[in-house]
Amino acid sequence: MTESAAHREVLPLDTTGQLLARITAQLGTQLSHVSPNGARRPMTPHPHPPRAPSRSDPAAPPTLVAVAHGSRDPDALRTVTALLQRVRELRPGLDVRLGHIELNEPLLTGTLADLDPGETVLVPLLLGRGHHVKNDLPEAAAGAPHLRTRIAAPLGPHPLLVEALYARLTEAGWRTSDSAHRGSGIVLAAAGSRDPQSAVDTRRTAALLGERLGGVPVVPAYASAAAPTVRDALRALSARGRHRTAVASYFTAPGRFASQCAAAAPWIASAPLGAHPALARLVLHRYDQALTTRSPAPRRQLATA
């Protein structure tokens, strides 16, 4: 007879009271990880958490470099930083960096220059095709020959963007009854671009948002470089008998254009998309999409939408 078998033989059977005490203790331990609202609390961090893979590790995924436009509004940088923190929480171990096209540090060129040689994916935090996606990002990639760089598609159009737009409108005061009101309308306020493909992308998002709202007319409008302006779009909706109109902010982060568009709203204006969870998921979707295209070109490659 083994020592463990002998030990099992001499242990007395638990009484009913002992069994109940053990079950109660186990339940108490499990419930201590659950908050009052039913959500599971995060586990206490390990004193020595595993380190994220380094770029020299062959198993490390390519670095995700999120490319923001940049703004003089200090809330813009705070908003983009919060968005990228959500991205990191969704994909632990992924190296996520930030680079701006202009106006804010770190600039994209500096972020790329600081990276060790390896594979990188640029994910534009931009909502449609335009000069920045087609020219500025490929030029920045070509200026970093030590990197194998892919360029993901812009964030829009995509159903996840529509979910974020709908959520921001709801936060601003839009209700289901407004969708059924015959006098309701939406102006989708975007930055604007001289590139006609950018307008195509914005119109597609407007159509998707209209469907999400149950058929409410959604008119795209622009802060610069394209027509109509937000005020012109509001007047056009009013001429159609749509006097209960809201402005949906089609901007990733706060800034001068977003503020100007919101100020024109006769009723409610939603906040920029910001760090909405759907936007964080979309950033990772574009990253993954870029990685599933064919092998990267030596200098640059632009993923399709």
C-alpha cells in the first residue's frame, strides 16, 4: 500500500457541516472576483507579468502604428491616447504606437524612425480615402527603409463606425421616437477632402447610418474642401420639412472642425467618435485586414477597404 493510499484510508469522512463549510468558502472566494453589477473583477496582477514580445522575437506580431491627423485642441491627443489604450486592452502583447501627420508629437516620421527593423502596419485613424491616406502615409513609409511597412485601409466606411455614431447620438439625446418622427433628420458632419473618393466614403457611411436609424434621412456635409457645408445641409433638410435635425460628428477626435460643426446644430450634436469600444475593435480589424493581404512590398503597400 502506498503512503498516499494509506493516508486516504485514515482520513475520516467529512461531515455534512464540514462539506457545507468548504462549499461556502469556495463560493466566497469566487464571489470576491465579481463586482456588485455582476461583472467579473480583474484578477490581481501577477508580481512578474509576462513581457510583451520584443520586435527581435520572430513570434512577435508586427507593430501597429496608429496614424492620427493631429490637432491644436489638447483634447484630441487625450482622446486618441485613450482610444489606443482600449486597443491595447483588446490585444495584450501587441506593440501599439502613435504617430501624427502634423500639429502634435509624436510625428509619424519620428515614430517610424524610432522603431527597430521589422514589420509594421500603419492604421490611419482617418474616416475615408484622401490625400493623407494616399500620399502622406506612403511617403512616411518610404522614408523608413529599415521597416517592412503595410498601410491599412482608413477606418470608414464600416458598420462598426455606424454603431459608434449611433451610440454618440443616443448619448447626445437622440431617442427611438425621434427616428419615427417625420420631422427628424441628421447631418453627418465630416472634415472634407478634395479627393472625390473621400466623399464617396462619407456618403456610404451616411446611408448606413440612415438604415441604422430606421430610414431617417442622413445628409453628409463638410467642414472644408467639399460641399455642402453643415449649414447648407441643415437648410436643405429644413426645406424638405425636416426641422428636428441633429448633427452627427464624424470625427475621430475633438478639434476645430468638430467644434465648428457642432456649433451649427439647431438641436443636438453628438460628440466625436473618440475612444468608443467599436472604434477600438475597428482599428484592430483594419490591422488584421492589412496582414491578410499578399506579402508586403519592399517599401509600402496600401490595403484595400
